[in-house]
Amino acid sequence: MSIERKTLRRDRQFLKEDLRKHHYPLLGLEPDVEAGRFGRYWPELELDSQSIIPPWIRQEASVVRRDKRGHVVERPYLNRIREWRDGIAKIFEVRNFSEVIEICSQEEVSAETRNRIENNLVRAFAQRHGIILTDDDEAKSVDYGLQLSFVKERKPISLSTSGFKQLLDSSLNAAQSTVQLIENKDRGVLADTHSFYPGQVNEPKDWDLTDQLIQSFNKNWDSQTRYETRRNLVFTDGQLEILLHKPRILEVRHEFTKIYSKYLFGRKGHKKNILADILINPLNFSVEGVETLPQGKKFDPKPDHLLTVFKMRLTDNNIPLQIDEDIKNEGSLLLKMIRKDTLDPSTIHDFYRTEAIFLNGEDIPVFIEDLKAACLAAGKPLKSCTIEEDTLNGEKYQAKGSSLAGPHAGSSEDYQVMRVKLEFEDHPGVPFELSCYTIEAYTNYRFRDGLSVDEYQLARLLRHKKEEVDTSVLRYTHPPRDWPYDFEQFGRIQKAFIRIKMRNLIYYYDPSTHERRLMRFDEIESARAAQNIKEQIEMEQKKQQTDLYPETIICLDEYALSAANRLKAFYLIPERNFIAIPKDKQNRELLLRALAEIKELNYDERILIIDTIGDNATTIAEIKSTPEFAEVKYAVLALRENSPAVDLTDFSGMKVKDEYLVFPSQEKETVTRHQAVYALVTRKHKEISQILVQLERNKQGNIKFTFPGGSHNPEIDRNNTLTTLRREIGEEIGGRMQIEISRHLINYHPIDIETVLNPKLPLSPANTLYLRGYPVDGSKLAISKAYIPKTSPAIKLLWVEINEAIRLVAKPGYQKLISALQDQQGRPLPAGR
């Protein structure tokens, strides 16, 4: 172990012993006067949960100062603690802090003493937050030494004492509501786990702010009660700042809404529904393609397609986008302030946030310039319009232009957004945020595993690194000593619920027709179907007063095997009498042969045929029309109403209308392991259709023609072919081309082709090459500006006439991609182009 680590460990041990010795109850009014921060619990010190370590103690270099011999010569944190203790003593009008504990630990505090404490507490809070009490002259006579540093820089606010008391009451109510965001068993952060029922103390709920302060130092109460009261005080501290800042945010929101409504959508603000058919990778629910549906085109539901509706508006500059705004509620904002370790809500740029979802990524820079001009035209020029994050096109996160950009860095390289910090000249210190997305980026933001906003918010509350002195928000609000819950385990359970909820969106209904189109027939549905079939057999048996229990079961579909096995177990069917026939072209012949063999052995054998969906029923109609098979019973897991199968089906697990049934094993059948992914960049040049080809030299030194893109690596690219495309383009022809090509992706689904590698070998996945191509609009692409990295095999980019490209790229797979692209280009361009 290094000397530095040994010294740090020794200093921490000294701090722990020192705090225990003096028994400092550190959390009451926030002690960190200069920084204006929350004090986070330091688990490594293993202190009683009433002790909260302020951030200025967390700074390792300032824990203690030692001389060359290792003796402690200075303890800087003690000065801060003394300042805080002196402020509390002034509120109680006593000389020593020990007298505060004596007063609070009395069986009953006298009304006179309590009133005096309440008046001083109101004055201390007012002074702390820069409030001038207009009707209280005594408020100026005492300096409690607790004022927040950032408050000194803003203009004082004047309020009457009664008005400020009402504001304090509202802050306390908001503080207690913040706790409910976590603890509420129906709507809390961890509600879906159904196992988080925190033992909480009831008394603090009914106490006012003065009661909270008094009982926080009452040594007769248990540590959990004292902690809850101190937590309420600190949360009230934060909520008071939020309520003071919120009117400024609402004013900015009013101005900004007026600007974009009048100056951006003034002449063409009509709305238009855009239906987007999103191609989803079932492995991680990430977007691999976006296709906007032309007016009147019917959506074909599939288990890897998600239909979404965007309510786009057209700006005066003909840019289609959907715009939504959001003001964080006080509870969510306070939790974020705890995570950011600040009591200043103006540092949270997304207190007021506007989301803009663009149909075409190339429109985003244009829109931002239009927005600047609109603000200027409205007489509300922007003091700041800073792009703090731009990861829309696969770039790694880079903070741009702001000294505050570092603490607000993106959480993941996969997270796609252009985040712009805005600030009006006449509203300094009130920043707000514009988040720009493409349809691909926004869908990932809502649904993708590990990146969805629901998972992101959960992770932000749970994030905790044991090697760091800082801790997670939940460990701060519910310290492990009094709430011994495994929050990380709860988080894993909740994350699983979130992912199930996202996948179920495919099976809800078609948002364009509000009809259910897909039905997920999982193991639960299969069990219900088997139970319903069994009950129908029993009812029919009672009705006919004859034995209908099956002696042989024939399963016609692998997806019906689960239900068939349940019935097999219930009726004690021997293995030799259970027949599973694979669903292929020989299904009918195999079934007829099996029936004939059974009847030959035992003519009276009771046979039950089980199928998945009763629809056309052509095979069963032929069987039942044959005299020797007329008594065979036919059961289906789902019977389609008004279909020919209705009159031929004896038993059914459920009845459906037009829904498509999807079985769990089908969901991953759509996943194709593409070996390579390419950009198919086309343009019209002098009425000639051209495609962009890449000239490169292989390892043997030979020249070949290919397309921008390359090999798909599922691990590196996290099972996403769009990630592959951007990575390969960036590596081979540079970051500029990566951004430009990504911005000009056409809203069509990718082209998937497969080609046999060796015609002499049998057809199999191992002998098949799977390629994917993404159509790109190259009409505005300037390949002369491409910077090809020195390590790249690429030599240069060329525009080639499409038919000539078929000759140049000699491999059959590339030629198939071009042919499929030509077929696609015969279709009308998607909306927005």
C-alpha cells in the first residue's frame, strides 16, 4: 500500500474517532456555508446515521494537516463545525451547543421557549436564503453565520414574516413529498419491486419546522427519528431555494414558448402525424432502422417492429419537428440537486427543458440558427447558446464551450442527443435546456436497454462506487444503518420490470388505429390455454356422459408443445402415445400417416390433435371428412373468430379476432447476425444516378472497390448495426464523413441480403453471408472534405454511376445490395424529404 493511501486511511480513522468523541450531530441546517452543498453520508466511516459528513470534509487533502512527524497540527473541518454549532446556539439563544441538546431533550419544551426558537429559526432561514423580512427589525440584529455563498451574489428578496412562513411551510411539504417519490409503495422509485416497505417514523410527518429542529437534537429519540427530522430540514432547505427560483424559470418558459410559437411556427404551424415504423433489435431493444410510412400505408405488425406516432409541426423554414417542454417537479429536481451536490437550483440546466424531435437530422443545425434569429426578432436576444453535448451521430462525448460542461457530461457514448444550454440576456443566471433528437435517438432514449430514460433515472439514484467517498442518492436519503436494504438488488429487479414494460409496448395496440394487432403468447398464456382446454373436455364429457379423455396427443406445432405437455401430464399419456410433428411442408403427410398407424393398432383410440392457431383449418377439414378419423378431436391454443376453423374446432384455449400471435421463441428468430454493414450513399448528378464507392487497398496490396462501412462486431457495437456503421465509417474515412453520412440517413429500413459463400456446399447459416445496407441521401455530401486516417485501408472516395458500380464491386453480395437499393429507390421518398 502506498504512503499516500496509508496516510489517507489514518486520517479517516482519526476523523471517525474525533467525530465520535465529540458526538457532532452534523446535519441540521446545512453546515457548508461557503460551498452551499448537501453533506453526503460517508459509509466508510461507519458513523451513526445521525452524522452526515459535509463535502468539505470529503476533500481528502483537508481532512487533517500533519507535521513531518505525522502529528496532527490542524483540523480545518472543526472551524466549519464550530461556525455551524454557533449558528444553532444563536437560534436557541444559548451560549453553548450542549445547552441546545439539553433543551431539546426535555420532556416538554415550554411554549415561550418554543416561540422564541421558532422566531429565530424563521430569521435564520431568511438570512440564509437572502430574504429581507420587511416587518421584523430584529432579523437584522443577529448574524447567524449560515448564509449560503451563492445567495450573496443575487438581489435580496423582500417578504413579510407571515408570507415567508407560508413559503417555509410549502417547502417542508415539498420536502416530505420528495421522500414519497422513493418510499411510496404504489408510485415510488422502487414501487414495482413490491418489497420496499421502509420502516418509517410517523411523528415527523405531523411536526412543523420548529418541531423538526427541536426533535433532531432530542437524545431521547432513536437515531432513525433524528435522522428523518434532519433530512426534512435539509430537504426544506433545498426546496426553499427551488420555490424561490421557480418564478424566474416560469417567466423564462413563458417568453420562450411565445418565441417559438410566434416566430418559428407563426405562418406554417400546422400539425401532421408522422407514423414511424421502428426496426428494433430484440436483444437489447435498440433502434436499427427508421421508416416513415406514407399516408395510407398499412402497418404490418411484427415482433421486432415498433410503431410510433410523432405529432410534427412545420416551421416557417419548412423543418418538420415535434416539440415538447417539461418543467421538473420539485421532488425530482431536489433528488438531482442531491446527486449534483448543490443547493443552487440555477446550476441544474434542465429545470426547464424543451425536447425537439426532428424528422431529418440535417435540419438540427439549421433550426438552432433559426432559433437564435427568432429570439433576436422577438427582442429577447440570447446571452448564451452553447452546445454542451453532441453525440447524435456516434461521436464520443466532448464538452463544448462551457466551463460547466464537465460536471454535466453525457452518461454514455451510446446516448444520442444534442444538448444546448440557452440563457436570455435579460434573464442572467436562469439557464434552460434544449435537447435535440432524431427519431432514432429519441426512440433509443425512451426504450433502449441501459439507455432508456427510466433506467437512467433509476441508475442515477442508485449509483454508488465503494472506492469513492461519495455515495448514491438513495444511500444518502436512506442510510444503510437505519434502512438495511440492498438498494442495488432492488435496482436490478426494477430494471427488469422496466425492460419488460418497454417490450410490451409492441403488443399494446396500433397507435394509428387504436386496435390491438399483436398478442404475446407467453408461458402464462400457454398454461391458461391448457387449463381452458382441459375444462372444456370435462364439460363436454359430462354433457355427453361418455369418456372423452385423450389416450394419444398429437402436437402439430413446436409453439404448442408447452400446452401439449401440460395436458400430457394431466391425462398421464405415456411417451409412446405423445407425438410431436414438426411444422414444415410434410406436416399434412406426417399427420395422416401417424393417424393411420394409430388406428391400425387400436381403432378405438381417443386422439387429441393440438395446434397453435385455428384459422384456415384445411388439414383438419380433410382429416375430419375421412370416416375413420371423424372422431378425432381438434384443439387450438387460439381460435380466430369468423374463420373456417370455428366449425371444425372442438376445444380452444382462447378466442382472438385479427391479432397476430407471437410466441417467445419467435421474438429472437428475427435477429440476424450480419457480418458487415454498409452505407449506400446515392445522388442524382446531371440526371445520372450515382453511388459512393470506397477505393481501398487490402493486406495483399490489391486494389478493390467497396462501400463505406465494414464488419459488424456484436461485442464492440453492442448488438447494433447502426453503431457498426458509424464506427466503421469513422475509422476508415474520418469523423467528418461519419457525421455527414449519419445526418443524411434516409428514413427507410435497411436493406438486408444474404448470399451463398460457396455454391458447391449445402445451404446453411455457416455457408451464408448476411449483409445490411443503409440508404443515405448524398445530394449534399462533400467528399472532397473527407479526411481519411493514415491507419485506414481506404485510399479515396468516388462517385460512380450505379450500373458501373455493379461491375466494379465484383462480389455477389455487393451486387445484390445495389440491386435491392434500385428496387427501393422506385418507391416514393419518405415524409419530410
